[in-house]
Amino acid sequence: MTDLILKGGTVVNETGRQVADVAITGELISAIAAPGTLDGTGAEVVDVTGLHLIPGAIDTHVHFREPGYTHKEDWETGTKAAAMGGVTTVFEMPNTNPPTRSVTELRQKQDCAKKASVDFGIYGLLAEDNIDELQGLIDGGVNAFKCFMGNTFGNLPSPSTGAMLEGFEIVAPSGLRISLHAETASIMAWRQARLDAAGRHAPLDHIAARPEVVAIEAVARAAILSEWTGARVHVLHISSAGELRPLAEAKARGVDITGETCPCYLFLTTEDYDRLGSVIRVNPPVREPKDAKAIWEALQTGVVDMIATDHAPHTPEEKHNDIIWKADCGFPGVETQMPLMLTEVAAGRMSLEHYVKISSANPARSFGMYPMKGRIAVGAHADIAAVDMAREEVIRAENLHSLGKITPFEGRKTVGAPVHTLVRGRFVQRDRMLCPGMVGHGRQVTDIQSMPTPEPKNVDQTLATLLTEGVT
């Protein structure tokens, strides 16, 4: 029997739109039909006339800080913020305390995630000191891996290229994707030390320590390792025009590589540094207007596959510092991404269909959740954001549901917002208010995740093969 009917909305997928009623039975979409043609006997009927029903956003890059840094965020507050932002699935990063480096820490994080209101994936760490733990993490149910080629919050040491290669060899047969903080650690450490010693510590010196060559080199190197091993990779938080070239070239060679950018790299530039001061500090840094322009174009053409947020909350005290090296990097984003991007849809910069593609369909495909997620269709999870494309709001840190009450988008006006959010058929946010009783509704996506058949390469030359068979 049908449990819920969303009546009279405009259903939007990446391929088109239609005015229709949507029936939900249990966790799944059970019917999509012309308005007024579904049997609503016994079902709750919600009139969504005038709203656009889009697949809930899938944010494959969030930091919910638990365990270890719960004064910044935890799984309950982070996923509530996601629900308010129309985000129905998140992938959470491993640089917590302790980091998610083995099955022991994975189980600890899964226990923390029992407070989640939205569905989630969990990243395992790929580092120099846990190579022997990677297979255990795979068998234990991680949804992807994260490799910090450059330093960021948590100061996890970046692995050598040798360790990366062995890690890629181990992960490749699983088919799981390895997400990369693609900046070259040694260049940044050298330059920051030199700048700091010279008394250079203004906000713009953060860019000087991390010029775009760090991203260009790292993306190119990771793509080569991916091509050699057959490991699937994903380039996180693309910030520069320069790294788009090795990304596009790798795709042209057939490398299974995807890429994301974040709103800060689309909407902020060097012109905002004086206004925002240390608040703007994020890794990699916000760059020049030419970079934002190039990334916008790449997001339209498909060189960049998706939008994510790098949701990284800190306290205002941790963000404000006259010495840029001492200001924590990052800011909340999971709640503001959709309103920011819908504003561009309203302005005609992209279609709503394309937004669905980059915010939901592409992430679902890249991380093995399609067709259960990433679309509004019969048989799919009823993960839906009901969007009012005319709703005007103003971003205010004090109104965010994250514990991180500071944002570089303070005071920014938006047009378009998710007025309802459903996760597997249940309202987690309704009429711009969180729904009670939804803490714990979120579920890890392992049960639906199905990556394409892996294609590991050069298996006769992996360290595991050589160490087993010996060298002749």
C-alpha cells in the first residue's frame, strides 16, 4: 500500500522534467504518474504544486569531526545541517581523532554515525603507516578511501609516492574509489616555512605557499598511478585552472578519474581576501578570478564531474587569526551548497537538470550508488529535495544547523531553497524545519553500493605479487 504521495510537483532528473505525482511505498518510489491518477487511499498526500522535486544532493566530501573534535561538529549536527540543505547522502572523511586507519577506528566511526539523520558513506584512510590495514578496511565495509597528498586539518602525514603506488595496488581489485587531496606536500611545506621565516603571514600568503603547480603536479602524478594500477580515483576540491588540464588528459586516456569542485572555488576569489581575512583560509586555497571562470566552464562541460562542499566546521575563534598559518582551514558548506547553486540556476547560468547531474546523478554513479540513488524513478530510494525556486533567503552563520557558526558567505542572498527533504521516504526536513525523531534514520550505503567490475592492471608487477613469488 502506498504510504505517501507528493502531488503536483515538477519532477526533475538529469535528462528532463515532467509535472507528476510521486508515490512512495516504504523506502522506495513506487509510482510516477500524471497528476490526479494515483490511488491515494490510505496514503498521506502532500501538495507540492509549484515545487520542483529533484534527487537529494549527494555530498561526497564532508568532515563531521567525530570522534575527536566534537566541539566543531558531530554526526547529529552535521547530518541535520545536511537535511536542511537538501542533502540526503554524505561521505565522511577520515581525518578525525583517531583517524579511520583500520577496522578498529571504522567500527568506532560507525558507532558515532548511529546519530545520522541522512544516509552516509565512510572513508578509510590511505596513508604510509596503514598499508597493511587497507584490505581489512575493504573487507570491513568502507565505502571509499582518502589519500592526503597534501597536508590539511589533522596534519596526517602525506604518503610517499611509493606507498601510494602500493596502496593503489591493494585497493584496485576492490573497485572502490580513492579520493585525493591533490596537492604536493613537499612543495607546500618548503614554501610555507620560507614565507613564515620571512615574516610573511597575511591571508594572500596562503596562496603563495600553495601555488597551482602543487595541484597540477599532484593530479598528474595520481592519474599516472591510477592508469598503471587500474585503481579508480577522484580529485577533491579542484581549485585551479591548471589542474584541469591533467584531469582532462587523463580522462581522454581512459583513466577512471573523476573530479569535484566546491562553492568557495566558484563564488570566491582573491578579490575577497581583504574582506574576509583569515576566514577565507581553506586547503587548497581560493584562487584568482581566472580560476573560478575556468572551473565554472569545466563544470558545464563535464571535465569536472560534480559539486561537493568539503564541509569543514571550526569555531570562530579557531578561524580568526592575524597569522594566516594559525587559522584553521575550512568552513561549513553542507547546508549552503544547494541554495548557492540554485541561485545560479535561477540566474540562467545552468539548467536545473544539469544541477541534478552534478549534485546527485554523477556522485551516485562515481561512488557506486546508482540507480538506487541519484534519480527520481520507480524502484529508486525516495531521496528527494522539494525545491522552491523562487524562495529568497539570506545566509547567516547564526542560523546554520552546523556547530560551525562562521561562513565566508555571511549575508549572501540566495534564490531557491529545499523546503522539504526526504531520505528513503521519510521527511527529515519539512517546511524548512527539522523533523523530530529522525536522528538515527541515516544508514550506511554499503548495502546498495555496487561499483563496476574492477580492472586492476600490471598485477604481475605489484609488490604483493613480487613478495609472494620472489624475483627471478
